[in-house]
Amino acid sequence: MIIRFFDIFLSCIALIILLPIFLPIILILKCSGEGEVFYLQERVGAQGNIFHLIKFATMLKNSPNMNLGTVIIKNDPRILKIGTFLRNSKINELPQLINIIFGNMSLIGPRPLTTIAFNSYSLEVQSLLKTTRPGLSGIGSIIFREEETILASVDDPKNFHLTIISLYKGQLEKWYIINKNLFIYFQLIFLIVIVIFFPNTKLVWKFFKNLPLTPVKLKKYIK
């Protein structure tokens, strides 16, 4: 309950502070691209319930049915011009503060997954994911903050995401759920702020020395 209190309290403050930024973004999106402001996507939440994740629209409407589907790489041609800025700055994710207030999400937790991505995890990890609210950010998001760059550098991004990245993300999310407490919650919030200004920081490995070992095929991308 205490984490839920901080979720609501901090999200309300953030929305008030961000309103002057949101308004021009909404206007630009409405007047450019395909005229879509928000993108709603079905994601798996706590107890396995499906909810609609809210993001600023950054890609063509039909993107999930094109090329790589829900896998996105750096310089993906499906991304709108303003979408590149919104994605690089992570501003596109901030409307999920509304999801947090509605109770679908937490500030910190496993990233909410599509049904296809959720089903790609082991039954053990799926069961654990159902026990907690997904997060706006979390340990997986911090470590894979350059995921689109990683995927752009491999021959088969879709397969690499499914067989390498998703498996390790699952282990990271499992680690968070098992170890979750208020102290780790605020440590991760602090790290998210640091990563925004210092994206190459290695602090996460110094804060959490008991994280799952990085797979060999990811070591050259995650240091």
C-alpha cells in the first residue's frame, strides 16, 4: 500500500509539472503525421488482466502489421519525425502516468507486455508477472535503455529479441519482483533520473550486485 501511495502522489506531481510540455506536443501531433495524439495498445497487467497502455503516437498507425511487427529498431522507417525525438527522450512514455493513477501500472515494475511477448516468457516468469503491477520503468528498462540500437546491430532483430533479450528481461523482472521493497523502488527512481542525464552510467551494476548474470550474447551490448 505504501508503494501505491507514492505511485499516485509522485504521478500527480509529475503530471502537473509536465503539463506545459504535454500541451505543445499534443498540438504538434494533432497537426502532423497522421493526426494521432495518443497510441493505445493492449498490454498484460496484474492478475493477467488486459489494459490499454497510453503513449504519445510516434509511429505509423499500421506499424504492428508491418515488417518487424512490435519489434522496433533504431532509425526504424515506421517512426514519425517527431516520434524520433519523443522516443529518444522517452517523453512518449510519460502519458502512462495516467495509467498509474488509474491503477493499471506502478512507477517502478516490469514493463507491461503485449500478449505475444508475455506468452514468450516461461510459465514461472508469467506467474510472477501476474503478481505485480507493471511499471512505467524498472530494472529491465534501465539495462535495456539502448534496446533499439542493439536490435539495429544484429542480423535478425525479431529472433534476437525473442530468444535473447526477452529471456534476460524475464530474469531481470523476476529479480525485481522477488526483491521488491520501498528501498529498491526509490533506488530505481533515482537511477532513472541519473540515466536520463548520463545514459552511459554503470551505476545500476554498483547498486545491485546480485542481478542475474548477463548472457554471453549480450555482454558486448550491456556493460
